[in-house]
Amino acid sequence: MVLDGKRSNAIGIMLAKLPPITEIKNAILEADEETLDYDQLLAISMNLPTIEEVSLVKAAHGSGAPLDKPEKFVLLLSSIPKLAIRISVWLFKMTFVERSQDLKPPLKSCLVACRQVRESVALKLVLGTVLSLGNYLNGGTCRGQADGFKMDFFPKFKDTKDVTNKVTLFHYAIDVAVNKFPQAMLLTEELRLVRPASKVSLEDLSRDVTKLSNDTALAKKQLATILGGHGGREGDAFAKSMQEFLAEAEGIVSQVSDLLGDAAKAFADLVEYFGYPPKHKVKSEEFFPVIRDLVEDFKTVVSQVFRGDPKEITDLMKSGAVGETIGGGVVGDEMMQSRIESIRHGG
């Protein structure tokens, strides 16, 4: 036995899960994914022989000493030009499609969610109603003429209740909004992609896109090493396969990078639209959950107001009816003032 006992045993265990040794060399030289899959190639990459091990095995082979299967494997691998680089490029190719495809859906969700939030008429109606009620409650104070409010105000807004401790200001604001502005009922539909966007971190995606771009550039350099050195040979099936792959990969990376740029700009514009100062750094994973919770709370209140009857909601929107409220009462000016006064004194 030429190799260390533990080392020989480790290689032997790995070989039990691989194709016959005679097939491995051609599979690597031709990038044959039908013969070697990702897990098998990764196992080989983690068990590549050291320079010292190769020297020992070659010396033993040259002297005519018998070689065990693990040592024959080491000898076989030593005959493959630029072996470590080939395996590195091939492993990258095997993971590229999944990595690039995993980036597109969240980026598209974020981009579309930005547009939905920016263009939602229903959201403007709901937020406008909230602002109006807030100004009414703060009437007579310097806070009673506000032009807007911060989005992180909503948690406090939902906790403000009337003297009966049953109706929150948010509940009443939604009641008023959907009755005075039936189009506000479209809030859930208009913001349907906010929920998936709330799980997106543009910062994390930016790092992932950069990593994918850097890895693609590295693979291209590594392939050039194979082609430029003794590892390259005329008709090299591995090199041809990787050249075709990298040409396509660069185009995909460019598309993903452009998508990231569009999503990042759309989010920056949205944050500015909501009045955040330029120096105030707002993260997508902080902003969208606020809108998501608003939509979810809106759905809850609407189901209570209309008892979850889709037909009643549809009829209200078609007719433009105003005045339906919790329990079938009427929201007139006196009722509105009474409710707000109740909340003012209870909050």
C-alpha cells in the first residue's frame, strides 16, 4: 500500500459511489453529466490527490509495484491536464442555472410590487382617509395639519381604540374608506405582489448577483488557462462545452444584473415617493412588510364589515353605494364625528 491507510480508505469509500474508474477520466474530459453528477464531481473535488501523493503513486507504478484501486484512481487523475481547474469550472456550470433562476423571481416580485404600491389608487384612498382622520383627531394642535405620516405609524394607529375599547382607529378608518370610496376595496388586488416582495432583501440579492457575476468571470479566466496552457488540446470537448456555456452565462448574468438595477431604482424611487429623506436608508425587507401587514389587516376589517360576503362587496363597488357600515348602520357626518370623538377620548 502506497497511500496512507486512512487516505486510501476514504478514497475507497468514495469510489464505491462513483462509476468505474475507466469511465471517470473520459467523463471529466468531455464534461459528461450523464456519467458524473454534481454530488459525484463534488466528492472527487474534495478528494483530489496532493502533489506528494501523485509522486508516490507514480514512483510505485514506475517500479512495477502493485497498486490498489485508490492508488489507480490517483494515477488516473494525475493524467488529466488542469484537473482542478476543469472540475472547478464544471461545478460552476452545474450550479449556474439554479443560481440564476433563483434570483429572477424575487427581483421581479420586488420590481412589480414597487410599481403596484406606487400606482395603487386604493392605497392612496386608504392612506388619505387615515391622514384625514389623524388630522381631525389632532385638530387644534400643530400636528393637525400634517401633509403625511411615516409608515411606521401604522402599528400605533392599529392600537388606538375608542372608549369602549372595541373599535380601533384603523378599523374605523377602513370602514370609512371603503364606504366613501368603493374603489378602496381593490386594495388587496392592486397590491397582490407585496406579500412575496416582503420576503425579499435587495441587499442580499445584490450580493448574490455580484457573486454570480464574479464567479462567471473567474470561470472564464480558468477556461482561458485550460485553452492557453498544456491543458488545452485541439478538439477538447470539455473546452468547447464550457465556451458555449460561458457565452450563454454572460448573457444571463447581464439580464439578471439589469433586473437588479431596475428593481433597486424602482425601490429607491418608491422610498423617495413616500417622503423618506435621501440619507435615511430604508431596506426592502423593512418597507414591504409594513405594506403587507396593512393589506392583511385591511382584509380582516373588510371581512368583519361585510361578513365575508363577496357578492355584497361586488354589489357595493358596482353601485358606488355609500353609507353601509358595521352592522348595517349609516355613516353620516354626525355618526363620523361621534365615532372620532369616541376614539379621541379613548385613545
